[in-house]
Amino acid sequence: APTPAPTPVPTPAPTPAPTACQDNAQYRDPDWQGSCSWWNQYRCTGYSFSAELLAACPAACGTCSGTAPTPTPAPTPEPTPPPQQQCTAKTLDCRSTTCCSDPGYTCFQKDEWWAGCLQSCTAGIHAEDPP
């Protein structure tokens, strides 16, 4: 009796190579700590860190080239992040800017009437708070 021909083993499809246009998931910009996905709402140029941002977030910034798909940029929402020079000094109320001009300080909201620039903040009533 003839021997049946062996059944060929299917060859797995090759895994597609990753596209060269991928954002760095760990990146945070130095001024607002925005991730790449946050920046797809804004223009990525005109900042002191723009070269770093464009290199780390090519998809979000719309600078991909070649055959990789470029995401459709979202319309720029209002308000846009304030430029660094418009941030608030550490002794003033920072509710309107939500950023601090002094290095190492962050704007923390106390309540609906006050937000201040502090190096750190623990939630709750502080000893220096008025009664």
C-alpha cells in the first residue's frame, strides 16, 4: 500500500516590524510634565524643549515620515498652556495660571479662593492656615 504524503506544517506569518514612528511612553516635558499623548492637542514647536519633544513624540507631534500613518491632529483646545514667563511667583495666588515661575515649585489648589506655589503639599489644614 502506498504511504500517504506528509501534511505540510503551516509556516507562521512573520511578525510585522514595529513602526519607526512611536512615541516614548516614558517622556514628560520639563515645563508642564505633559506626556506625548497630552501633546497631540498642542503645537510641539516654539518651546525651549521642542527638539527633545519632537524626538520623543513624533506621532503626537505629527512629524512621522514614510509609510507610517500620521494621526490626524486634534484641534487646539482653549486654553493653551501658559508660556513659562506667565507663570505665578511663589508668593502669589496661582489659580489663574496653574503654574509657578520659581524652579521646583508647583501650583497646589487650597480651595476655591486660593492656590499657592509650594515645593510640596500635604492635603488638609496646615498650621499656618487662618482659623
